[in-house]
Amino acid sequence: MAKPGESVLLLSYPVQAGPSPYRSISPIFVRESAESQYVGYDEIPAQMSPRLMSVRALDHRHHIVAADVVQGSQLGSLASGFLPSATYPICTSITHVGDVTSGGSIGHRS
């Protein structure tokens, strides 16, 4: 997390880049002096746990097939339930996880 007064770079991130009515681009901030990057697979970053999050799951046409709002601490179980399963056999990705209170985009998983 950037400290007050620290320089950050404002970049664009294609949250939903596929041809869809839900196509969107979101801003992200990157610390200019960052010396390392966060790399996490199959884990939920700790800063997401206390937040109220929205999650959208999409099919191969980039259409929403499932969506929910949950506490960040419940993201793992919700996401694993959204990925291809008997309930959502056509879901191909969890494409958008956003902080409900700020409207910000937090992550993308294909």
C-alpha cells in the first residue's frame, strides 16, 4: 500500500475486455517505487477479507451467468462454486471482483 505523499502511477486495466455489454476498463494504481510484485495464485489477498465484494461469473460469450455480493472472507468458497460445476456448467471465468463500497475493481481470473 502506498504511503501518504508517495508517487503512484495511474494505469488502465481491461477488467472485461471481451465483446460484451459488460465490457469495462478500470483504473489501477501502482507504486512508482515498488521493488517487488504480488504474485498469488488460488488465494485471496488479505486486504480483501474485510471488504464487501461483488463477484460476476461469465460464460464463453462474456455474458453474466452468476453474480453475488459477499464479505471478502467468503470469496474463495463463492468463486469455487461459480467455476464450472453442475450448478454453473457454462461458466468459464470469474471475471470481476469489485469492492462494493468504493466501486473499485479488485481482480480478474480466467
